[in-house]
Amino acid sequence: MAEIKTDWVILNVADGATMRSYVARPQNSARHTGLLVFQEAFGVNGHIRDVTERFAREGYVAIAPELFHRTATGFEGAYNNFEAAMPHIRALTDQNLEADVRSAYEWLHADPASREQPIACVGFCMGGRMTFLTNALLPVKAAISFYGGGIAPNPFSPGLLSRAGDLHAPQLLFWGGLDKHIGPEQTRAVTEALRAAGKPFVNVEFSDADHGFFCDARSSYNPSAARQAWALALTFLNIYAPCSADL
């Protein structure tokens, strides 16, 4: 495991906004693969910062941009109060999110620790949708989605399946079989769209896991599913976007 250092950085976004982002990276002087880490609806909170640091210890330069920066800087919602996040979620647009992703992606390409290295992405819940959007937008090498709501159409979103043909990289999808927010009709729609587009993907359902199963701060945390998903995620990244071996 690499020794890491962490920091907050301020990124300039193309529309003139500024976006605070949490960065974790190995302390050594080698250059490493970059990793975009996309938040849940509850902000770049302790869990997302911890995940960002875990990936950095594996050898990645990981950055978690605050996607609610236009409505709240430093927002950290409680897991039992989803309503507090709703105003920030409703204010998001794909146009603004694409500008945010480009800013974080360009930061990774320019930073001395990850300059001109491959870049991958991982995200959770709304961040899982962000990995699909990023994969369609930018030439990432791997994309990992944990219970990504809004990839398939739902009553609140038209979804992103029309962009399945634009994906640049293999997509790993994790779902909870007990997830009432993202039912089997939605997960099936995602895999069918990827299959029809001829895009490489890996689809994993943990039958006894609920939405948010990876997060140890949530009541739905499932330790067994989380451990398996972590191992699969690292294997997937090691195949398509390996980190530096110089730790």
C-alpha cells in the first residue's frame, strides 16, 4: 500500500464557476493513473473521501469533485435525510456536469503526479450515473458504476441509454438485487442497450444487497458484497487502467 497525501483543490470550470475537489495521491514521485471519484447524493462526505483515499493507497491519483458546487460548497447530507439533497440534485444539468467532468479530467492530465497518464472513473448512486456520462464524453480507460440511478429512464430522468454507443471504455456495473430504487427492468435496460451497441461491459448483481451496499456509513451496508465489489473493482482497473507499480 502506498503512503498518501490529501488536499482540497479549487478547479476552474469552463462556465466560470469554481469547483472544490478532494484529492488523494501516493506520496512518491512516480506518475500514476488518474481516477475520477464521483459522489453520492450526500456530497463529498467522509465516505467518499475515504474511498478516494483507499484508491490512492492502491496507487491512483484520485480526485472527487464537488458536483453540487453551484448550489452548495461543502455540502454533506445525512444518510437519513435524502430530502436535504433534493434541491441540489434538481439543480444539476448534464451540460453543467459535463463541464465539471472536463475540468477534473483536465486537472488530472496536468497534475505532475498523473500528467498524461491514463484516466478511469468510479462513482456511487448519482455518481454511478456520472461514470456512464463520463465514459460517453471522454476517452477514459475504464468506468465503474455502483448502483447508478438514472442511467436507464425512470420517472424523474430520461436516462442516458441513447449515449450507449458513445462509450469509450469497458463499463463495470454493480447492482443490489434488493434495490427498490433501481429495479430489474432498469438494470436490464442498461445491459440491453450496451449489448445492442456492441460495448464491452461486466454486469454484477448481489442478490442479497440493497442500494448503497458499499457504504459502511449506511444502514444498507453489506460487508460481504462490499468486499467482493472492491476486489472486482480493483481487478477491473488493473486490467484496463493499471496504476503505477512504483509504490
